[in-house]
Amino acid sequence: MKFENKVVWITGASSGIGKALAMELSKKDCQLILSSRREKELNNVRSQCVKPENIKILTLDLADYTNMSSVVNKAISQFGPIDLLINNGGISQRSPIIETTIDVDKKLMEVDYLGTIGLSKAILPHFIERQSGHYVVVSSLMGKFSSPLRSAYCGAKHALHGFFDALRLEHEKDNIKVTMICPGFVNTNVARNALTGDGSQQGHQDEMTENGLDVNIFVKKMIKAIQKEKYEAYIGKFEKFGVFIKRLSPRMLHKLVMRSKVR
């Protein structure tokens, strides 16, 4: 798959992975639609991109997951048919289960899971009609195994894998692709913005996130995985091997995570 002459829609594009991805893809001969809740920040990202005239801004709140059809119609009106939807928007969480209110679990499911599903289902008829389309979903290694203080986040990310594996099976006949991107630790503000047990933001960086993969290196690897149309891509440092260790021995992975500094 090549990005040239493609229309690519990126959610969560105002910061972090989404921002870096927009800036990298803007170097290619494609048209971008950038979405998040924050229009000012999106315009700031656009101004830093190559060929900003090939970029449109479309505000989107993933929590409003029952009203995605109108948003999809607006997106299609920007450049015409959409080739790739990159589901990157979402939030993280850092708190013990015993201290996490059910409202936080609900918020993570509404934004990270239902928001992504709502948007993806709304654009599905468009992909089917064209007999072409590519979903790229920024999940997490926490969608494949878990670690402490991320119960709600892990639950939402695991759910994404279940849904999109089914979508891939059902719509292979329609030439619709699904690529699950599973980041490990990437040095962004994801930890600072993560919700704590009462729903407030953590406000500070995790040591492991601080020492994670540089976001610009990450997006280059992500783009290669998309171009290869991989089903799943595990991108990180040592932590990515947790996926393979779990296949070998869930008990072994449990012990390794308990001994690690992942908190």
C-alpha cells in the first residue's frame, strides 16, 4: 500500500502520536483530515506540516459515539472518498482497581472503545460501497497483555482487538484491511493526560514513558507497518517481547511484569 494520492483521516491528531504521524505523512503526496476536540491545536499542527493546503481540520469528540454519521459525511466532503481511517484518539489511565471509580471505567470504554467503534461503523458503508478501505487502529501492547494501574485502559484496548478481528473476517470480501498498531512505551504526554481513580488527570510523566521510544521513530515504524498491511504490529523497546512471552507462558510474563518498574 502506498500513501500517494490517498485521503487519510487521523483522529487524536492534536498531540502525541497523532501529531507526529500527521507531520510525517504530510511529507508524502497525500491529503490529510486531522481530527480531535481541540481546533486550535489542530490548526497549530497543520501549520507545522508540509503542504498545509493538503490538510483539512475536522473537530471530533469520540465520546459522542452515537452521532458519527454526520461527521463521516463532513469528512468525505473535504477531499472526496476516504482511503484510510487511522483511529488514534483516546485516553489512558493510571490508578489501582480498588481506587478507580466505575465512572472512570465507563469513560475509558466510551472514548477508547465505543468512540472508535462508533466512527468505524459509521464509515463502514462508505468502504463497502467503494470495495476498498483500510482501518488503522492505534491500540497498545496493553491490548495484548496487562500491567498494574491500567485496568480500565487494558480492558478498552483488549476490546478493540476483539471487534476489529471480527471486522477483518467479515469484510475481507469487501477488500477492507485492518491493521492493529500496538505501541509500547512512547515518549508523549499520554501519561500526563491519563485519568486517575477519581477521573482527574495524573499530571506527571511516568519513568517508563519518559524513557520510551521517540515518537518520531515510532511513527516511521508505524507507517512501514501500514504500508505492509500488517494485521498487527508491536512497536516499542524490550516491552514488545511481552506479547511473545505470554504466548509461551502467561505465568512467566506475570512474574516478569511484577518484577519490573512498570507502575
